[in-house]
Amino acid sequence: MEKTETRENVKKKRPYTPRQPKKKKIEKGVEFKKETLKIIPLGGLQEIGKNITVFEYGNEMIVVDCGVAFPEDDMLGIDLVIPDITYLEKNKEKIKGLIITHGHEDHIGGIPYFLKQIDVPIYATRLTAGLISNKLEEHKLLRKTKLNIVEQGQTITLGKFKVEFIRSCHSIPDAVILAIKTPVGTVIHTGDFKVDYTPIDGERMNVGRLAELGNEGVLALMSDSTNSERKGYTMSESTVGDVFDKLFINCTKRIVVATFSSNVHRVQQIANSAVKYGRKIAVCGRSMINMIETAQELGYINVPENTFIDIDMIKSYPDDRLVIITTGSQGEAMSALTRMAMGDHKKVEITPNDLIIISATPIPGNEKLVSKVIDDLMKIGAEVVYSSLADVHVSGHACQEEQKLMISLVRPQYFIPVHGEYRQLIAHSETAKKVGVNPKNIFMLTNGRILELNENMGRLTGTVPFGRILVDGLGVGDVGNIVLRDRQHLSQDGLIIIVLTMNGASGEVVAGPDVISRGFVYVRESENLMEDIKRVVKDEMQKCQDMHITDWTTIKSALKENLRDYVYQKTKRNPMILPIIMEV
């Protein structure tokens, strides 16, 4: 009896304790050292998006996720940003597989570009695999890609790695936490997660399995930091359904709901309210249509037959019998909601008899775009409900109390905050310290930095090539910093083109110069300035002729320098100057 009481008292008082390091095997005075596990993030740290992490042991590698980031304001004309995988291309024969945690763009969007360089098998859960298939079909890669569907709870073996897929909760179904078992210990990679006790699909996070792994001993935890600055808990997704019901009941207007195309649970709740109050659903936006079709086909969205109608049929139904689900919750320039707000959408015309629900919060940097869309919709006379007015959105990421729960369940020896900007990684590391993680065992990684781990040590050792590759239309990587700088220059100051024809032998100007201006000044209103520019060009060409300079490169440089100084003196502007010289 006495022993039992002592054991219980120890359990009650036991603080956070990570797995203790194993002793090295020593035989006849010789130490046997295992190789270290290398963890190398190539994207997703100190930034939002393009998540990709390499796990390397000996001559074997696995890769977790391969996402995209969306262009920043200064990336003019850029469509997507993908990670630089030069390190993986050099070691492609070592890669055993690409493992995906869930189906959001910042985790799967870069896969087609990855596969064009490196052919490896992909392992993903059913819905995630379905969304990846759509991308591979667009890039004509589906037939030659080995896309393997795994179940939550399943374990796969890839060389010396064993990867267990643990059921998780996020804003998209089929999200998983990865338990990566290596010869030096288990690493848990949470992917994106929240602890939702009342998820829409009833699939709760398998906290029991996480606790079991914690008891077995976890070498390192890599945990989602997106909401690490927020105290408390993230609200359950199911709370949004109650808000939708309150907005739908007794509403006689047509209802338009904008949300993320990847938020399957949100679409299900919109559909539930639509069915409850006798409304048909039309869908706008290519990404939303593709997602709903895939989710319905795989059984992740369940609604009665004939609930969804074609967008062309909306005029056949009265407003109080219609719901339109659309993309554009972030105010993207060419999205369906933005075009509706501007009045140039081909299928949907917003009227004062519309209730617009924006079921999302602006991603940092998109606040002005979203505000403009709301203003434009209100100017038309529509009623607009957004996150500031009602709880029409909840996050898919864990707040501080859920992050504490994750760390306490797993009790890792080493802690690595991931998936966030620098301030979020710092906040997450502070939370880890509060629940007992040794500050010396917390690693703040950066993209390209190598972390080496084993049972006895963890250290940052070196770096590998990393960076961002810009996708512009069909071009991948052909737009770099110089091109972006030129685009910014053109967008800010405009362009002056000088066209003239020169005698190749004598250097004499035989035609021109003609001055063409774009984005600088309106020529008709600045005729005097244009004439002055021509005079400066003629004077400079005369100097070159007097000095017997006939080399085109030298002439062009002289023209640019002198004309730049003159234009800046006259206008305090610095347009791009492009001389074009033709020889006869």
C-alpha cells in the first residue's frame, strides 16, 4: 500500500520531463556512434507559405510537404513563389518519398514543379491525394506520378524511416500529424493543427496516440506557430455553423458567401444552412468548383441531391431561395467576389437585395484589398457581414493553450517552432519554455540551415542552397531580382525610348531622333519637354561624332547618362531610358 501511494504522489507532482538520452554503447573501450539525423527546412520558416522540410539520415532522405507562397506587393506580375530545391536535385537518388500533411496550397502547391525536376513517390491521405491529382492533371503529370493513398493511423516504411500518419484537426479534412521514426529517435511534425473537440466531421485529433509516443520518448517536436501570439484556445469550427443559421433564418435576400476554396468544413456548414432553409447553392470560382467536386466525389461534402445548381441557372430561382458560394475572400484582383464588386462578373450581378458574408479574416497584407471590396459592395447597396461584425470565421491553427497541450503530451527532448514568421516562432519558443522545455534545447531554424540531432546532442552545423523561385505564367525561375527591379522602375517612373538611325561609317545621324514615352508624361501636354529631350540627344550624338566614337555600346551609355541627368533636373523623375540605334 505504501509503495502505491508513493507512486501516485510522484505522478501527481511529476513536472514536464523529456525522454532522457540513452547511454552510448561501449565495448572494450570503443564508442559506437550512430549517424545524426539532419533536419533541413527549405521553406516555411520566418515566412508564411512554401513549406518544405528535408529529413536526412545517412544516404537516405524524405521530404515533408512542398507548398507555394503568394507574391508580395513588390513582385509585379508574379503568379506564385516556390521553394528552391537545388539541394534536393543534387541528391535526388537519396530521396525515398514526398509526404504531405494536408491539402492546402502552402503545402501542396509546389508539387507539380517539384515533380518536373525530381520523380519520387508521394504519400498522402485520400482528400489530400484528390486535390494533388487535380494539380497533376493540369500539369499533365498524373499518369507518370506514383501517388499513394494512406489512411490516418497507418505507418509506412521508407528505407530507414518509418512514418506514422496520426489523425489531426485543421480547417480541411484528412490533415495528419507525422511521427517520423528514425534510428536516432522519433520526430513529430504537427503540420497545421488545432485542437477541436467538436469538429464538423467528428474526426477528433488522436491525442491518445500522441501521449503514447510521448511516453515512449520523442526526440524532437516541430510544431505549427501560426497563432502562437494568440492566448487561449481557437474556437471550434462548429461555432460558425450557428452563426450561419442566425444569418440565414428569416433572410429574404440572396446570400453570397465568400470563403477559402480549401475550407471544406466551412463549405459543408454553408451547405447545411442552405438545405435547412430551403436554398439552392451555386458555385463561383474555378478553384472552389474543383475543390467541391473533388470533396463530393470522395464523400467529404454531403448534401442532398440537386442542392447544387449550375451558376447559369440562378436567374431561374427567387433571391430568397439562393446561396452563391464564391472565392475572393482575400480581395484578390481577378477573383470572383472582386469582379462582382466591380460590376464586371459575367454571371452574377450584385444588387441591394444581396447579403454578402465574407467568411474569412484577411491574411496580413491583404487588409486594404478586402476593405476595398467591402466598400465597393456597400456602394452598390448590398448588406455585407464580415469578421469584425460577426463570428463568421474561426482559425484552423492552434493558439497558445493548444500549443501547450501538444508540447505537454509529446514531451520532446528538443523543440523546433515551425510554420510562421520570426515573431511567431519566438512567441512559440516562449510558450515552450513556460511548459518546461529547456531553453538550450529549443532551436530557431531558418530556411537552409542544417540541424543535426541524435540522442545525446543537437546542434546547428551548416547551410544548404535555399531561396525562392518565381513563377510568371509558364516561366519558372526566368524572372529574378533584376527583372523585378526593372518592373518596379517602370511602374514607378515610366519609360522613354529614343529611336534614331546612324550612318555606320561616319557616325552621322541620318534619321531621328524620335522620342516615345510610356508611363512618364503625356506627350501632347509635354511637347516642349519632348523637343528638349530631342535636342539633348542630338547634342550628345554630335559630341560622339566629333570624337569619332562609333561603338554602339559607348554611344548608348553616353546617351543614357546625359539624358537621365537632364530629365531628373527638369522633372525630378527617373524614368527608364532605352536608346535604340539602327545602322545604315
